[in-house]
Amino acid sequence: MIEHDTIKLLRECDSGVKMGVSSIEDVVDTVKNREFKEKLIECKKDHEDLESKIRLQLNRFSDDGKEPNPIAKGMSWIKTNAKLAVDESDNTVADLMTDGCNMGVKSLSRYLNQYKAADEYSKNIAKDLISLENNLANDIRQYL
């Protein structure tokens, strides 16, 4: 049971971290404020570092991980591009990123509760990812 929950939780973290990196990549080039752009770049790097830890753990179980849901990723891309086509401001980017972070926190928290038997190391990875998402949402409120 521990191994099963650990793998499931790591897969969801893998999907979430990939979605976060992709979302940042979708908007970072439109950001005009230097500090805001730096926050996004730093957060992307932190996501990539966490992705490496996730990958190492998944490799221990000979698991390929999980890609983000194609429908969710596509809908996110459409929403991002539609909103930016209308208003390519830093406020719009901050709004989109805050929504994404909040959805990530909600989903990851649900998975953390769902896979209670996961090992502590994997739970800590999930908590670290939740913290990254929370911190980014808080850090960019000033740009809303």
C-alpha cells in the first residue's frame, strides 16, 4: 500500500510540476516588469529542481511519471492566449498565474490527503510543490 500510494502521489506531483513549468513558459516573455519576470524565472527553476527530485523517486519504482492532462493543458493554453490577446499586461499574467497556482494547490492538497500511505519523502515533495505554488501566488499579488 505504501509503494502504491507513493507512486500515485509522485505521478500527480510530476504532472503538476510539468504543468507549472509549462504555464510559466507560456507567459514569461510577455511580462514587462523586471522583478515580476525574475520571480517567474526563479519559480520555474525551482519547479525544475523539484521535477528532478520527483524523477529520481519515480525511477526508483521504474515508473515513467505522468504528463499533465492534455485537455487541462489545452484549456489552460487557450485561456492564457485569449486573455493575453485582449490585454497583454502584467496584471493579466498575474491573474492567470494566480489562478493556476490556486488550482495546483487545491489539486495537490487533495492528492496529499488521498494518498495518505505514501512515504514521507514523497509527501514532503508534494508539500514543497504546494509551498512553491502558494509562495508564487503571494509574491505576485502586487501585480494584480
